[in-house]
Amino acid sequence: MHRLAEPVDLRGAQRPRLPVQRDVAVLPLTQQHQPAGVEVIAHLGLREHGPPQPGPHRRGEALRGGHLGGRRDHADPEATQHAVLQVVAVGFGGSLGREGAPRQLGAAIGLWFATKSGMTLDQQRTLLACGAGAGLAAVYNVPLAGALFTLEILLVTFAVGDVLAAMSTSAIATAIAWIFLSDKPTYVVEPFDITASIVVFAILFGPVAGAGGALFTRLMDLAQAHAPTGWRLPVVTTVVFTAVGALAIPFPEVLGNGKGPAQLAFDAAASLPLFAVLFVLKPVTTAACLASGAKGGTLTPSLATGAMLGAALGGAWSSLWAGSSPGAFALVGAAAFLATTHRAPMTAVVLVLELTHSGNALLVPILVAVVSALVVSGHRPWTATT
């Protein structure tokens, strides 16, 4: 069976790659903490040869340069186990994202179908990535973002055949999910209007989001690197979750995947000092949960952190230059921060717009903030590599 299409070759013999941090586009994907969903690859055996290497977020290039570790005729039980553990961790109040669970299950189903269909190894990789993106699209009602997640983060290519596969699987999964879930957006926001104030704010805010996102990434990497194993795992997890629960008494917003505080930021329903405090507490509690060995994602926590940063700084900006809706600053902040932490600008922009159904009124300031955030985060002292 032949591939649907060969990738467009823009640089000689190399596949086209999207911008990444320095020269770390091709690294092993064997560490636990990976950008949005790349853990799917590690759990299902899609990894490159060689030992783990330290560093910030790795991308899904191993889907092309790695191996599947042998053909499989069933979904990987470890992937299913990790998916269940993520849901349980968030259900117990862990400050973690639950987006990894549908991605892992979707990828496992895709791999099972691919092996049963007798597809080639390269086609199996494509379908596995499409399954992961479709799982994300279905749970959050983000069909285009799910397709971009597959292409920009996992496959790292925009070959026509891969684009068609990613778009069709995400669309089908989202439509089926409407039967059981809803076609409503995850976050309900008021209509936003473009103003000169928000554009200038985005220009100044982007570098701040880039620095903050880079520090967020370092913190999560450090947390995962020190996760306990063996008998220490249940002990440390119990202690950390108890501490998070105690912290949640005065700050209940730290619990869960961050949907609550993000909605508060989009609604401007809290004070500026509270947003500033939560901007610090949310990533700290997320890192603590990861460091305890709990399983979970960082996509929604990073989105919430960026929204709170945007709300805090935007509220202060409004005292200098009024005229913009307070929630608009949070929307810009969420997109810029998420683009930095996951090194996926297109996915971040579309994901935030689809999660909020906010339209394209703020597209220009969002793009301005995303670009400047990624530029800043890719240079010292914010990047950990040279």
C-alpha cells in the first residue's frame, strides 16, 4: 500500500520543519514530559534510537525518523493505563491537564486499526498521529486545532496526504463526539472588538509571555526529571496531593486542569492581585503534581497560566489606556503563552479561537503576541540550549 502523498520538499532532501528551539528538532522522545501529546509516541513505542537527552520540549519528529518497535495487533495497555491514571489524577484534584488521555486512547485505536489493516510502517505512524489529534479534537470540540496538532507537533509536515488524513479524522471524531458531548465551546466569552490599545498591548506583552512560557517549560522539565519511582511514588503522591488540597482551601482555583481560572480570566471576574497570585500558584502546583509522579498534561494548565498573566497585566494596562475588553487581554495571553510552552504557534492560535468561539476580531494582536513570544523564548537566557 502506498502513501497518499509524499511530503513537499522545501529544503533539498530534508522534510520541511516548523520553527523549533535552536537545533533540537530531532531528539529522542523517551522522557515523560513532552509537548502536548508527544507522550503518546513514547508510550506506544514511537521513539528514535539512542538514550534520553536532557533539554526543553521535544517535538514529534520521531514519528518520521523513529521506529514503531515492532508491529502490534492490539492497543498498547500501557497507553490505556496512563490515560486512566491521568483522568484519576485530575479527578482527585491534581493541577494537571486531562488532554493526554483522549490523545493516548485515540492514538492506540489508530495504531490498532493500522496494524489490522496491514498498513506500512510509515502509514501506521501517520494514522497513530491522526488518532491522537482526533482524540484532542473530539474532547474539546476543536476539529481544526486537532488537525494542526497532528501536523505541526506530531508529524511535523504539511504534505497533502497527511493534511487530508489529519483533517478528515479530526472532523469525523468531532462530529461523533457531538452526539455524546456538545457542540458548545469550552469557554464562553463575550464578543471582543479590536482596538489600538489591545494591539499595542500585544506588542509589549509578547516578550513577557515568551519569557514566562520558557520558565514554565523549564519548571515542568525539572519536575518530571525528579519524579519518584518504586515505593516512593505512592508516598510522595499522597503528600503532594494533600498539600495541594490544603492550598486549595484559600485558593480553590489551583485544582484541576485550569478551566476554572481561565474562565475567570476571560470574564475578568477576579481582582488583579488574585490573578497575579494564581499566575504563580498554578504552574507551581502543576509542577508539584508532576514531580510527585502523577500523570497529566500541561496544555490546559499552560493556557490558564497565560490567560491569568494576560488578565493581570491587561488590567494594569487598562488603567493607562482604557478602551479594550478585559477578557481580550486574557485571550491574547493564553495564545502567546501556549504557543511558547508547546512550540506550536499555529496550533495554539487556532486552539484558543476554537475553545472560545471568539472569532477573528483579535487575530492580529494574537499573532503579534505569539510571534514576539516565540522569538524571545528561543534566545538566551530563556532557552536552555545553544
